[in-house]
Amino acid sequence: MRRLDIMGWIAIVGLTLAAGCGEAEHDARASSGGAGGAGSASAAKPPLFGEGPPPAVGAAAQAAELYRGACAGCHGERGGGDGAMAGALTPRPTRFADAAWQAAATDETIAKAIVEGGAAVGKSAAMPARGDLAAQPELLGELVKLVRGFGGR
Ligand code: HEC
């Protein structure tokens, strides 16, 4: 868990710096709260700036939480393209477990689809854009890794 803790801090520091630039502030605030469910991971973190324990958990845990809440409903808990809403969509949500899809996709196109939506990469416009993640590269990177992790098994 130590590595996740460090990653989390990097994310927080990065977000703080991004927020200092102005426009990213709202998104950074909105995403750093509310990511519960991994309480034990944050218990041992030392305060960095003397402001008490940080609100966010590691970026990987945050990505898993985000996936469950915002992606699994279409793409499925395990990336099988079989979420509760999948049957209502044509084309169906991408099955991340598909080795051929994994081989054809690049980390860049995956990230672009997530941030700009399906239409931006020539896929279904039913795939929603998450523009807020553009300001959170650490979290976006972990989300791409998570999508990759569903493949090749
Ligand atoms: C409303 C349903 C829905 C939700 C919610 C959704 N997706 Fe999708 N997603 C789709 C559909 C539909 C496609 C496109 C399938 C196609 O055109 O072949 C897609 C495609 C993708 C692709 C493939 C892009 C490519 O280049 O092949 C990725 C990656 C992806 N989604 C990631 C995510 C992630 C991560 C989330 C959560 C942040 C998410 N999606 C949320 C429906 C959804």
C-alpha cells in the first residue's frame, strides 16, 4: 500500500498545482472528495503540509471507485461489456476483455475516448466524455491501466 500512498500524494500535489493555474480548481475539488471505500489505505499517511489527514485515497483506488460508479454500468464490473445498460446500446459498449480490441487500442486512444467521448475516436457517441479527467492525469492514467488490466486473461 505504501506505493499507492505515494502515488496518492503525487496526485494531490499535482492537483494542487493545477488548481493554482485557475480553471482546473473546480474539477480538482469535485473529484478529491467523496472517494470513500478504501479507508484503511489512508490511515497511515503523514500530514504533508500540517493540515491533517488528506481526503483522497491513492489514485489507483480512486480509479477503481470511478470505474465502478461511472463505467461498469455499461462496460461491466470486469470489463466484459456486459453492464446493466449494455443491452440497450447499439453498438454495445466495448468489451475490454477482448484481446483483439486490447491489441488494436493504444493508451492514447483509450485516454482520448475517456476524456473526449466515443465520437472523438470514431466510436459510438453513447460513450460519454469525462472532460474533467483532463485535469487529473494521475487518475486518468490509473483508469487507462485498469482498462488494460481487463485484457489478456
Ligand atoms: C452509457 C454507457 C457508457 C458509459 C457510462 C461508459 N462507456 Fe465507454 N463506451 C461505451 C460505448 C457504447 C462505446 C463504443 C463502442 C463502439 O463504438 O464500438 C464505448 C467505448 C469505450 C472505449 C473504447 C474506445 C476505443 O477506442 O475503442 C473506452 C476505452 C471506454 N469506452 C472507456 C470507458 C470508461 C473508462 C468509462 C467510465 C469513465 C466509460 N467508458 C463509460 C459506452 C459507455
